[in-house]
Amino acid sequence: MSKPGSSPESIDNSPDKGRISRRVLLGTGWCGFLLSIVGPALANIRFLFPNVVYEGPTLLKVGRPEDYASGTITFLDEQRLFIMRDPEGLRALSAICTHLRCTTGPFVPPTAEWKEAHSRCPCHGSIFAKDGRVLQGPAPRPLDFYRVSLAPDGRLVVDTAAVVDKGDVLKV
């Protein structure tokens, strides 16, 4: 036996067809409201834990003084620096371009174009003299010189956190 109003015709012709119930409307509204609060809240919580870039150590052991002959400039690609030895002593020159921090290439001998030994940045073409001066290019300032010291074990230690004047030399 069927109940009155349960025939297919009466269901299709009901006046509530296509309308949302109050319960569904309020539930959808609350879900939307909560999502609009939770999304920005999660973004703010993420802001409290920034991405940290851990840099390598600032003290680098680069060998013994006798590893560097007088009058030479040794390029240490992995450490991104030059070790220079002259009659005055040892110096460490940064190989990090002051324009956008690319690693410069090794020093090359003087050419017809450049009358002194120079190092070229492969990224944007800055050229540096062996005293760190900018000879050409977009680099805004000279290369940095770092403090060089002797460790108790007799090896050279370069402190890349200590920028010094180009006249600061380790006498050995």
C-alpha cells in the first residue's frame, strides 16, 4: 500500500523541489566561514617558522704555507677564494663577485686588452685585478680580502667572516 503523496508525480511536483534546506545552507555557510579563517591562520603560523639558509663554516683550513710558492695566486674553487703569496707574505682574496655573488674564474696572465693579471666573472663579465679592484663590469665594489692566520697544527686558516684591508698579510 502506498501512502498518499508518495507517487512519483507528487514528488516531482512538490513546491520544495530545487530548494536547499535551512540545515544545508547553514552548514555550508559555517564551512565556508571556518575555511576563510583557517587558511590565513595557517599562513600566519607558517610565517613564524621561516626557511633558514645555513651557510658553511667561516673558518677554512687551506693547507700549509709551503703549499703556496712565492709569486703565485692559487685558485681554490671549492672554498671560492684565492691564496696569494708574495715576498710580503700570504693573503686570501674572495672569488665571490660583488655583483651577484657568482664565483669568478682563476686569474689569467696579462693580455693585449688587459695589461695586468685579471679574473673574470662568468655571469655578467665583471673583471677584477689581483688587488681586488674592479677593472670592468657591473660589480659595485672590489673583491674582499679575508684574514689569514696559522693554526696550531701549522696549517693556514682563512676566516671568511673577517674582511680585512688588502695590506693585511700573514708573514711566514
